[in-house]
Amino acid sequence: MRKPILALTPFVLLSACGQEDPQREAVENAHDVAMVERMSKEPFKPIIPHAITEIDVARYGLDKPGCSFRKPGEKDPIFIANADEGFLRVAGDLKRYAAKVESAQLPGNARSTYVGLASWVDLVSLPDKSGGSDTTHWPAKLILHDAQERVAFMSEGVVTCHR
């Protein structure tokens, strides 16, 4: 009787080889997905905004009531925003951003987040160290994110609003 059992042993072993451990397969799949995600990210490129000049403001009609963000000591803003949209000059092009209406409303009728086609801008109100902050002039931080949610530019400065 032992001979039939020994004769079936190779077939049992071969059938066991075809079955994979589900836990090991899940680990391998997770590893493969992580590798594809790493490989699909484009290399990081900082985004450097340039000043929006008075000529730009006149040419594109950006003198609507709203707010503008300036880096300390700069005359021209790098971001102009109102309740509906914001503008940022990058590599010679004036980029338009839509106000995210679900974001917080800041002093001067600005929004805290503006979304563009390949990036978005967060405008964060900072505490005023001098205690004189109002709705027309306040310290802020501008944070520009790239399409892959990385911080591509960040600067502290001042927001000035006009009606």
C-alpha cells in the first residue's frame, strides 16, 4: 500500500508549488506599486515667480479691488488676488489661478488658496508682531505647490489690499 502514496508524492509537491502565499504576493504588489510611483514623478524643479509690474497691471486689467503679496522691500507684487482669481508671473508668463471658494477668507476679501492648471498657491496670514494688523495691510506667507504637491516656492512678505 505504501507504493501508491509514494507514487503520488511528486504530484502533491508540484501542485503545492503552483500556490502562492497571499501575504507574500501582497507585499510584492505593494513594492511594485511604490516603485512605479517613484519612477513616474518628474524631477523637482523650483518655481520662481517674478514681479508683476505696473505695465502688467494696466495691460491685463489687474487693478480690480483685491490684494497683492510683496516680498519685503519690493515695490512690485509677485501675486495679485481677489475674491475670484489670482495672478502670478512665472517664466515670463502671467498664470491665472482660480480662488478656491472652500478655502478661508482672509482680510481684504482674499482667499487662502488659489488653484491653477499645474500648481496652486496658499496665502497664509501671519501674526502681526507690531500689533497693528488690519484688513488692508498684514504679514503673510506665500507658498507655491507644484503639480505633485511639493513646495516649489515659499516666501514671507506683506499683503496690501485696496478697494
